Amino acid sequence: MKLHKNDTIKVLSGDDKGRTGKVTRLYPKENKVLVDGLNTYKKHLKNQSDQDSGGVVTLSRPLHVSKLQLICPQCHKPTRVTYSGTGSSKVRLCSKCHKPLTITTPKKTKK
């Protein structure tokens, strides 16, 4: 899958066409991606206990990868992903500006 967690994407088709968001979770077996705040629906919940109140909750559904396009962090344009290198040294590249698509993720600290 060419998309990674924390990538910024643009929706190409559907109700959310033209909107952008950040990838929060990947489903590689289904070729789907969960994007924060996009493809939402409302679910009506029943009251489960005395402390938990029922109501309407807004949830996100995963989008198929074919409906999304990656936005390059350097040139800020929707682009396809190309690869450079072989084996373990593969690097994702923007097909428009040919710069590496690197995402800096915060490192987990041990407690």
C-alpha cells in the first residue's frame, strides 16, 4: 500500500470530494484507509448503563484507496507515489517534484 499513517490525502470522488485529511489507520487486506473527519455517519446508541447515556455519535468509515490521492508535503500538490532504490533501501518519491515523501513521527518513550 502506497499510503502510510499520518499522510495527508485528498478525496477524489464521493460525498467528500475535494476535502483533505490525515490518515489515522490502514486496512491493507481490504485496501481501505481511515481518514480523520471524513466519510462520517451518525450512529444512534442505546443507553447501556446508569452512567452511560445514549445518544447520537458521529463515527468515521474507511475509504477505498482508489478514491484518495496523496498530497506532497513539499510541493503541496496531489500526486502519485513513485519509488526509488531497491530492496530495503526503497524511498517513496513525489512524482511531480521528485522529492522524498518523508513523514516524521514522534518516537515512543519507554516508561
